[in-house]
Amino acid sequence: MGTVFSLDIRDPGSWDAAIADAVAWLHHVDAVFSTYQDGSDISRIRRGELAAADADPGVLPVLALGTEIEAETGGWFSVFPGGDLDPTGLVKGWAIERASGILLDHGSRNHAVNGGGDVQLAGEADPGHPWTVGVADPHDRSHVLTTLTGRDFAIATSGTAERGAHIVDPRTGAPAGALASVTVVGRWLSRVDAYATAAFARGAGARDWIEGVGGYEAVLVGLDGETTVTSGFATPARTPAA
């Protein structure tokens, strides 16, 4: 999936088997959904060599979820950005969320699964201490814009700081670039990640859209460094860039 993953289990005991199963799942998802590997199911579907119905059993549910989220976002998120099949904007969050589920199935109640800065968190960091996650300033990655604290939540950021202009406006296929970053917080990473992508692609009106979804909060940073937030957050203390 083109990024680094980490699994941080805070429960006592040995978790080698749980970690092995979660890592195997992530490798499986990469093998099936990667747009970089010529032999993946998605690459073969894109070339017309494989029907989605004949692909790995995970493909049709992911495409169905993508259709749901496209409707929920008014078309600002799509697994067909620019008209070509590319579910990578959904798959990473979906895969991380399910990797967390694998750890839960093994009995871990307190862990974090992080894929390139998009994180699914379960339970607590330590007994009586919730998780704390920093949101980096896209204009200065050494600066933490704000921190978020809680239990059992997911957080994802979309923007250009890490990978450049890789998010496209699904309606035009052109790179989206009205914002520097959007960080979204909610319960489950599949939608949190997709909503962050949709909000970044939307640009103008993204804050109001997230505000209206319900159950999600966002921190949005403009190209000039101005920060806006949804009502669940206090405004981070940052002055606009000169």
C-alpha cells in the first residue's frame, strides 16, 4: 500500500500470533488491491483481465462500500476517481480497521494500528490513560498543530505534505489543492479515512460538510496556514503563514 505500518499492543502477554495474523492480512490486502503490482486483482480488473465477481472475496464488498461512501459524500469520494478504478483511497483505512479487528479477536483490547499516519485505536494507551495523538502542521512537519485524546477512535489525515498532490477531484480527475490538509476523527477508520479524502477534495465547504455528517470532527488547514475546526474542537493556536 506504499507506506509503513505499525502495531502497538499495550495489553500484557505475548502477542506474536496476533501480530502475525494482522501482518498477514495487510500483506494479503496489498496483494489483492495494489495498483502498483501488475498481478494484483485490482490491476487485472483495470486491464479487463478479471471480473470483479471472480476476484478475491474482499473486492466486491470494498467496491460496495465505496459506492455507499460516494453517495454519502455527494460524489466527492469515489473508487473511480477520474473514471478509472482505484479503491486505494478506501482500502488502507478498511484494511487497518480490520487489522485492529484481528487483534481484538485474539483478545487485545488496547492497541493502535497505524498505517502512514492513519490510525485505528482500541481501548487505552495505559490503564486509566487514554490515547493521545498529535496532528502535524502540514506547513511545518516538526510542529504539532494540536493533540486529540480519547478511547476507541480513529484518525486520518489527507493532504499534500507527505505524498504531494496525489488526491484528485473525482469529478474532474485533476489534483485537488484548495487545502493543505484535512484531519478527520470518528469511530471507525474506513469512513474516517474516506471522509478525510472527500473533505480535502471538496475544499470549499468541507468544514460545514463534516459538521453536518454527525459523529465526526475535523481540523482543516488552508494553503495560507489558517486553521478551521468543527465544533467539537477548540481552535489550535497557530498563526497564518506569512
